[in-house]
Amino acid sequence: MLDALLPIPAQVFVGAIVVVVMIHVILGTIPLYIYFERKISAYIQDRLGPNRTGFDLGLPWLRDTVFKRFGFWGLGQSLADGLKFILKEDYMPRGADKWLFTLAPVVSVIPAFIGWAVLPWGGYVDVDAIIIGGETIVESGRALVAVANINIGFVYLIAVASLGVYGVTLGGWASNNKYSFLGGLRASAGMISYEIPLGLAILAMILVTGSVLPSAIVEHQIQHGWLVLSQPLALILFYTCILAEANRAPFDNAEAEQELVGGYHTEYSAMRFALFFLAEYAHMVTSSAFCVLLFFGGYHLPFIGLTDPAATGILAVLTKISVFYGKVVLSICFMMLVRWTIPRIRYDQVLKLAWQSLIPIGMVLVVSMAIMVFLQWTAPWQMLILNIALIAILMWIAPFMPKADVNRRVPMAGSRFNPLPGEEVSTAPTDPVALDDHGLPRDEEELVSVH
């Protein structure tokens, strides 16, 4: 039977190596993303963030010797979080569906770790035949540095990305909690809404490049320039959709703490909750890698010969993987900046943005790209002019679009906005200390600081 399976094709051999390597790369960097999230939020909020927890594991002799000087700048915080999740009580609420409650985090995390299988992380590599004992184990040939080199790569990516919401919906329903259930419903509605503009943005790029093969998209950008330079409107549309698909702010209404306690993972703890946490960051990796592939040239860097598709050596492959994943890290850091800069928008505004703005824009973009391709006006500068013209038109017609005022103040008699006849409403402070701009005298401030 083993003889029937040999020799192994070069693509299968390379794909098996990519699976093992990239799974560990992603799992190894997710703790760093959590650390970056904490640090970026701290800098934006004028705090320090994690700066004490090192790798001393609470052992005084390690803390006072090896880690005494630096403490590794709080890098051990993610390790401490992981240990906490492992050691916490795994609680299941009464009335929850036992099997679905356990299955939901698994269903959520699996799509996040299989979506990147078709991404060409390192271009092509030439594989020499591996012969052991006179038997050819691995065939020679050129293979794509991806798990699978399939011609329907984009279809696979979209299909897998849409599966992640099933875990969220299952978790919300199986928890037997009304807040969790509402969070699951919100995630389902958001997925249905934002899958449409996401697909339209991808379809527009497929029309421009003329292929659904991920490696062909990268090669097209190497020849004609990165698509971010000629398709800024499509990039904005795509990036907005992947933020919503990954449940990232300002679209994280499925777990809105102010309204739903914790949303779909309200009842989860320990490793079940950790899997949801892991799935969110893994989805960020996959969606950011998809964005880098479509708009930022994938593994390519201008003027760097090792990132050219013609370079197929081991050094070139390692360089390309480093470049590709470095772009992914930058994209994820930008997602974190968005989260801690833009406040969460209301749920009705989330759906309204998709159906009244993004979907019409996506349809106009696809039709415009189809016309440009038909007329053979596909030069980068022509596409850029089209995008600028579409953005200008959208900004011009936006003020004339009908708007519904959903934040009307209810005229409640006696309130500050609707006082009774003869009343004078004053909201200014009355305490003398609050009215004094200078605060306490200098000597009293010093006295307070001393005590």
C-alpha cells in the first residue's frame, strides 16, 4: 500500500510542510497580537499597559537574577493569561445544551485556521527529488508554497470565512441566555449583510486581474503595480467588510458589553472562552492575509530581487514568507488602531451602513470595472482616475440622500430639554469649588498630595 502512495508529488510535500510551519507561526504570534492590543490601547489612552509580568513564573530566584533588569517589558502577560484560562473553572450554565455549548467554540476556531490554506505565502519553490534506499520518496518539480494550489482559491476563502459565524450563533443559542442569543442573532445578520459587499469588492478585483488563482493575483500586481494604488475605493470597501466579518470594533455589536453583557460568550469561561478569543485573532490573521494578497502585492516588495516570482530558492521562500507575514502584522496593528480610535456604532447603523452604503457602492464599482475592462481601459492610472471619480460622486450625492432621525428627544414635561412653563433650567454646577477655575490654593494642593 505504501508503494502505491509513492512517490509523493512535490506540491503535496510542500503543502504538508506549510501546514506544520504556518499553524505554529500563527499560534505563536497570537499571544504577541494580544500583547500589541494591550500596548496600543494603553498608548492611545495615555497609559503604560503591561510592563511587569515577565517569564519568571512568579519564582523569586528567576525574578531577581535572570529577569531583574528588564522583566521583558510585560511580554509574559499573554503567557499569564493563557495559564489563567487553563486553570480557571470550566462553568456551564443550567439549561444550556451540553453538546452544542462545547461544540460552538470549536466550530468558531476551525474555519479561522483553514482559511489561509490557499494563500501563496512564499511564491514558488523548486523541489529536488528525495531518494531513500533507491526508492523515490518525493518527486522533483516546482511547487507553490501553499497548502493547496487550487484554481478556485477565492471561492474557497469566501466559503470558509462565512463558516465562522456558525460557531458564534451556536454559542449564543446553546448558552440558554437571552443576551447571548441576541449576540448570536446580531452576528448572523451582520454576516449576511457584509458578505455581499465583501464579495462585490473581490469580484471587482477579479475583473481587473482576470483570474481567481491567488498566485496569479500577486503576479498581476508585480507586473502592473499594487492594487492599493489603483483601487483605493475597493480597498476601503474590503477592509470595512473584514472588520465586520471578524467582529472587530466598531462592528463588534455581537459582544456589546454595554448592551449584552458579553454577547455570545457571556456564559463561557476557561478554555471554551479562550477558543473564541483565539478564533477572533486567527480570523484577523486570515482576513489581513487576504487583504495583503489582494491589494498589497502579497509576498512582493519593490526592488527586492528575492521577492520576485522567478526566485525559487530556500532563501527567497523564507524572505517572501517574512515579507507576507510582516504585512499581515501591520494590517492587524491597524485593526487595533481602528478599535481604540473609533467608538462602536449602533446595531441599526451597522446594518444601515451595509445595505444603504456599502452594497450600492460595491454594485457601482463592479459595473464600472466591467465597463473599463470591456473598453480595455485597465491601466493603473485609468483605474485610479475611475476610483477618484467614484469617490467624488459619492461625496457629492451623500448630502442629498434621505436620512431618518432616529435620535429624536422625547418631549418629557419637566426635563431639562422641555421645562414646564415658568421654570428656568440650569445645568451648571453650584458648588463653589466646582465654579473656581483655579481649584485649591497651592499650599492646600501640597497638603493634599503629602497626605
